[in-house]
Amino acid sequence: MQIFFQLLYVITHAFIQLIQPFLVPICFVMAWAIVAIAVWSIWSAIRDSVKRAQRMHQIPCSQCRYFSGNYLLKCPVHPGNALTEEAIGCSDFEASTVSWQLARSIEKDT
């Protein structure tokens, strides 16, 4: 058994000596590849987040006359579509001067 381990050690040592000149360039390329993949991943996440945020800001519900601000019934006209992407381009949208009931009650109190 000891001869087997000695033979394994000699083969492993010879293999390491054989590939040692190539290890530094391979590690260099792999390290920069990992950095490039990480940067690309972060860039993709930022780009997708910005696109999603721009799409969400197109939802007009909070400026609509029919928007109640109540979490139980946000919109009596289209309750299923309120505050979703389906509400973009809503045919019943009417701009309001005061957006929410909460804002109306604050105005009455002052």
C-alpha cells in the first residue's frame, strides 16, 4: 500500500510540475472571466430594474378620479386591474384634483 501512495505522489508531483507554467495564465483568465460575469450580472439587474420601474410609473391609478386609496377597494370601476400593468391605458381614467380620501379628510380638518 505504501508503494501505491509513493507512486501516486510521484505522478501527482510530475503532473503539477508539468502544468505549473500554465497555471498563472489560466488563473488570470479565469479570475477576469469571473469579474466580467459579475459586472455583466449587476448591469443586467440594474437595466431590468430600471425598465420595470419605468413601466410601473406608467400606471395612472393614483391620479385617477375614481381611485379611492382604500386598500380594500382601490377602484370601483375596475377593481381587478387597479394598480396593475393592465391599468395602463385605462379607458375610464379621469384626472382628479385630489387623489385620495385621506387627502380630502386632511383638507377638511385644516
